[in-house]
Amino acid sequence: MKLFLTTRNTDQVLFKKRWLMLTYSDEKQEKVFTIMIKSTIDKDIFVILKERRLRITYPRIEILRVLKSTRNPVTVLEIHSKIRNKKIDLATVYRTINAFLEKQLVTDIDFKDEFKRYELTIDRDHHHHIVCKICGKIENIENCFTDKMVKEAEEKGYQEITHSLEFFGICEPCSNKKLH
């Protein structure tokens, strides 16, 4: 089965079995070049990139794949270590994350340690995080109680309100180690 995804009038994406074919054309629809990539990537990644008006490149595909597969915020170094193609260097990961930040595809989270962490803003329900002060384990907290505060800020005339709320504590395994 073939699935064509038309993206603007400059390129087409063809999914066939485990191969991905990207065909780039100029304005006259004359084929410029075609790339074949062996891939298990689902078409959602390409749709996401195109909706945000980001060029489809192999590093962006791989970095987005890593971000989609993680539940918790990750550092650039963690993203780089999870990329399958080791030819994608660390500088490319930083540049790609910055492009994703500009397009609001990811958000950066600062847990007041030496690394910023990143997570997708799409396909995720609103949540907060709790970080273990001993081992650094990060878990999501799904419930948000800030609706009243946001409403109060709106009543004061603020618009486009966002918030970030992180909790810090000691996880159960670290608490148990402390007791023994």
C-alpha cells in the first residue's frame, strides 16, 4: 500500500513498507532529487514538521522520534545518545532543538541544575513535574490546580498566559535508602 502526503507544492513524501522516499521538486514540479531512507517512522512526524513549516531533514526526523518516544523531559545529551544514526552531531541536535523552540514544538524546562530539559508541546496533556532532590528522577504530575490563578491574571488584563510549575522532593526509593 502506498500513501502519498502532499506538502506544499515543493515536495512529496511516499511511504512504502519500511522505506521512506522524499522527492523534492522545484516550482515547475520538475524533480530535483529523491532520498530513500530505511525507516519505521510514522507519518505523524512528517505532518508535525510540515504543520510547523519546518523542512523535513533526517536529523529533525530522528530528534522528533526521540522526543515522541520519551515520557519525561530530556536533555540535549540524552536526545543525542538516543539517536540511532551516530553521524548526527551534538551541534545539530542543539540547532534543531532551537528551531523546535522557535516554532513552539518543544518547551524548555529548567530544574535549576546544570542542564535544560525539553519535551514536546504536542500530543501531551498539560502537566507538571516532580524531581527527586537526591537521584534526579523526574515524574509527571497530571493534575493542575492553577486555573484560579490564571483567571485572576486574566482579570488583571494579562493575555497569552502560560505557567511552569515544578515540585521537588525525595522519591520513595531514596527515602527508603535514607532510613536504612
